[in-house]
Amino acid sequence: MSRNRTERLVNLVICLLSTRRFLTAAQIAATVPGYEHDPTDSRDHEAFQRKFERDKAELRDLGVPLETGTASVFDSEPGYRIARREYALPEIPLAPEEAAAVGIAARLWQHAGLAAAASSGLAKLRAAGIDVDPQATLGVEPVVTVDPAFAALTAAARDRRPVGFDYRVPEGDTPTRRRLQPWGVVCWRGRWYVVGHDEDRAATRCFRLSRVVGPVRPTGAPGSFTPPTDIDLISHVARWSGPVERTGVATVLVRPGRAAGLRRTAQTCVTGPDGDRLTLRYGEPEALAGHLAGYGADVRVLDPPEVRDLVVQRLKEIVAAHEPAGAEVPR
């Protein structure tokens, strides 16, 4: 299935979950990205109808309970909606690590461009006077911040398309041009890396996305290479980056009974009237800050100032992502 069709199906599901009314095909076409067409052009409208019929069949094949009906007895055109009682999943118990992985995947899905399309579609529904349930699809704004090169490199890996980019290493001031057949993008210790075949060095290489300078540009056609099937990208990045020397020590204040994950890795834990003081060893301040920010108000960094400032910065980014346009972010 192509990426465009996948995005269209996801946005169709979001649209139909966000209202209890039956939506006609015309309302769906005016709301869901990917169905845009000229209804007065018979050929264009027929193409839309074929596309919509295929998508309905695909959703039903996937087990999505798509219902057909009318909003009132006065409506002659049938509409569609998703039966939430049949679509909702039962409660699924997840371990903390599993829940974190699901959350990251959802946020990356949002970052990939689907969140903007989904938000736009819901706005169109409201503008058309259709009641939208704000609880139906929580969290359509991206929260996870990734490097600017993330979208281009993940797309290139998916399409098996060679790319070129400028890359700066720590020991050099001037970026060098690299040509890569990207096999995949992975996260390791709070940082994003792309792994692939370096065309100039004829060898497997990985690159940290934060060191990519400027745009990533395609240098070949889609399907130009076939990535190996027997390589573990995470293991390759781990061998390349080497062990982390945990020379830093941070002190954090944790609310009683909270942040069990931090407590398991803490060197010391001292109970006090204002909470529990934990000492944590760390290697990279940015990675620790990203981890601590995930605990929200349950954790407050006391020392060092570098980690505290990074946590504050991460929290401001999260607040900014959820603030209405034009609102001032607290300082």
C-alpha cells in the first residue's frame, strides 16, 4: 500500500471516529485529504467514487466496523460512520517500557505529517456545522521533537532512494559532503541515527542526524538499492558509538511514590519533607534531560544547572506545541 493511500485511510478513520453523525461521501470528500476533486467534472467524480469504494472495502477487510445509514429520515443520500462500541480496544496492560515505546511511535506518526492533515480535517468538520468529539482522537499535535533531517531520511529509507547531505563531525569545523543509501533511521540513547551504505567509502556507516547540516537531497531514483535483511541497525549504532562514560552526577527531587524508573537506577535516595532526593549518574546531558522531562511535574532537577536548563527547554517545547497560535509561552 502506498504512503498516500495509508495516510488517506488513517485520516478517513479519524474523520469517521470524530463525529457520531453519518457523513455522506460528499462531506467526506470535502474533509479528508486525498479525496479532493471537482464534483462537476463527471470523470473526476467517477475517479473519486472508485477510490472511495476501494478504501471502504479496505477498511472493512482490516476489521474496521464501517456503518452505513442516514442522519435523519429526510436524508436520501446514505452516510458512513465507525461504530465506536465495536472499534474500541479492550484495556491492554502494558509494561512501562512498552507504553513508552507505543507513545514514541504515536508521536513520530504525528510528526511525519499526519497530525496536520488530521487537524485540518477536523477543522473542516466543525466549519461545516458537524459536532466533533474532542476526545475521539486525543493528541494530534506532535510532542516529540526530532532533527530536521528526520523526515527526509526516513522517507528516503522507505523509498530506497540514495541521498546526499552535508555532515559535520565534532573534530571538524567544515561540513563534508556524504552520499548514502539509507537503510533505516533508529534512536539510540536519546539521539537519532541513519544507517546505510556510504557510496564514497563503499562501506556501512551511520550518521547522527543532529550533525546533518542543511537539506537532505535525493541523488537517485526510488528503488535504486536493496538494503540487507540480516543487519541489526541498533546493534550497529551501538558498536559505532561505543560505551557511554557516565561521569556526570545529577541530583533530582522526586515526589513520594512517583518515578519508579528513576528510583531503580539511582545511586542514592534520601527521603525528606519536600520529597525524595535521588542522585543519578549520566553520560550525555541531553539524553538525561529528555528522560527527566518525560516525568513532568513529578521530578525537579536540583543540580547541575546544565541539565536543569535542558529540562526546562524541553518542557517549554512541549508547552509551545500545545499552545494556541499567537499565545505566549511561559518563561
